[in-house]
Amino acid sequence: MQTSPTRDVQDRRHRLNRHIGFLHSLQARIKAQRDEYVKRIWKTKTMEEKGQLRCTKRQVTAAVVDRDGRLLVTSSSDRMLMIWKKRRVTRDMEEALDAMKAKNEAAARAKGGEEMKDAGALVKAQLPTPFTHSQTFKLEQVSLCLCATHDLKRFYTTGGEMIQGWVQAKRTAGQKKSDVSYRTENLMYGHSSPINALILVEKCQKLFSCSDDGTVKMWNLKGNSECQSISVGAGPLFALCYYNAKLDSENEDMKGLHVVTGGAEGSIAMLPFETSSKWLNTANWTYHPEAKKVAFEGSFGTTAIETCHGKIYAGSSHGWICVYTPVRGDQDEYTKKILDQEREDNKGKKNKELSINEKSIVRIVFEARVQCHSDAVSCLLVAGGTLFSAGHDFAIVTWLAPELEEHDEVNEL
């Protein structure tokens, strides 16, 4: 005999249906926001949104801006490469914008609740774009990486195993002074698998790339082939950043330059390099064994790396961020003893170099680990002296400089 559900069961069904309806509406809102494929522009100090750029109908894969914020380059998953220049805002435009914002905010406050949030989103959508479109290129492959010089006179894109160099073209007759255009300058081949990260080190005018083939390669800006190459681990490499071990009180001698990389095996490696022709042509690019660590207990891959506040920050595929302190050779007691003995042995001998550069990082010390994202950390970025982390959970987190007391104990994983 079938019995009718009790009132308690009916109430629970009703609440469950409401929860399901809310989850469906939330999923639809998230999908709608993702389908917009909008590149947002933020003020680094206040995290206040300045405007939006509707680049293409597909996902934006990379973006780079010049130091003065006047030029912007974006790439998307439909193989479109777009050049943008800063919009000139007049006083009349600012007054009209302020009036529009005040009117929409008043309407949002009158509606209240969930509708107020929708009205706020409407206000943001009506903000004028901070950049105007200047030029578009169709690439042969999707570019996942972009890097550029500080003035954006040159920038570089990736396409599978290839790096493509771009340079500002000379203005033609009748072209405005504010107009910019680019042309292809060089193509670089050397990786055997797709490139995952690309950086440009302005100090030494070199490019560095890492890929699924587990190697890091160094390139000249105007060249076609690699200058140096090093294999780091067995798995793919996903992240790269630049680190200079020079202290503020020291003169620049190009001896403390490093590239930091990490990949699928969860490793972080400090790779010292030089720019002298002797090192580039004859040296075997190596690194100290203690300058490589397995972060996240080897459970997660390293997806992002950045240096800030004299530390190394590494993000993982599960939302964790680890913090490391690099130790130079002249600050490590064991290394100092080896170098002192080598100096004693090399007395009176010409052209005898030390086996370890004093300013090279010989080990990295674990300091802290925190889980701040619920999904993979996709990007670590320094802007305005502040470290930002972004993840696949649609969150952006700002980080303050770490404050460690002298009596704090540091334990490795």
C-alpha cells in the first residue's frame, strides 16, 4: 500500500528544489560571464575596474602592456592578435561618464538586492573602453604566451614549438604620429614540443622559453636559433620567471642572473646564467643540485612562478602557493668554505675561475605554504610593487610583503 509523503518530507523536497534552482541559476550566470570573453582592465593599487575590452568572440589567451600603459597587445583562441592604443579621454567625456554612473547607481540603489548587482554589472558594461583598436593579425596557431620590451617596440608570440618576433614598423606617408603598426621580424625554432611560458629579460636583452619537452632555452631578440639550452627534470615545464640575486648595495656585474622554472613534477629550479660570449658559446648550462626543490610534496604540478620581496612564489595545480628564500653562494657557509679553498689553490694561476659563482643561488629554503585558491593557480604577477595571484576559481588575490621574526623557525617540507 503506497503512503503519501509526510509534511516533513514535503518541506525538505521544497527546500531541495529551491537549492537546485539556485544552483542552476548560478551556473547559468557563471557561464554567461565566461561566454562574454571580456578582458578587464584594473587599477593595480585600488583593484578598481577601469573598463572592459571586447576583443573577440573567443577566449583571450594572453595580454601584454607597455610600461606607460599606452599600448596593449592581446591574443585569443581564434588565432587573432590585436594591437590596441590608449584612448584619449576629454573633459566632456569624463563629465558625461560621471553623470551616467551617478544615474545608474541611483537606479541600482532604488531596486536593491540581487537586481542592484545586475545594475552594477550594467554600469561596468557601459564604461568606455580604455583602449581603441589599432591593428589585427591572423596567426597560424593559437598564441598562449606574450612578452614584450618595456616600450613595446618589440613583442614576441608563441605558436606550438615556434616563437615569432614582432617589431614596430616605420610610419608611412600620411600616417598619424599616434598610429602604430607592427610587422614580423624573425621566427625562432628549437623546441620539440609546444611552448608553455615565455619571458623577456630587459637587463640582458634575452628571451627565455620552456615547453613540454622539459627544456629551458635562451634566445637573442633578433636571432633565429637558441643561444643556450638546459634540461630540467623529466616532465613538461609550465612556468618561468627572472630573478636577480644582486643586493641593492652592490654594483651590477651581471653575475647574479637566474631563470626560475617549474613543471609537472612539482619542482622549482634556479638556473644561473651569464651573458658573456665565452659562456654562451662554450659553457655547459648547469645548476646547483640544492637549487632545485620539489614543492607541494610532489603531489601537484607547478603552474605559476614569480619573484617578489626577495622571495620565490610558486603556485600549484590545486590552488596552493609555496614561498621560498633563495640563498647565494657567498651567504652559505658550506659553499664559502669550498670557494675559499679554491681561491687558495688558484693563487698565482692565471685565468683560473671559481667553479661556483659567488652570487649564484646554491639552495632555496622553504618558508611557508598556503591554500588561497580553490582551483589551479593560473598566474602570478607583480604590478605596482604588489604581488597578485589569479586562479581558475575566478579569484584575484593581492599579497603583502612577508614579515618574519628573527626567532621564527623555518622547516622544509
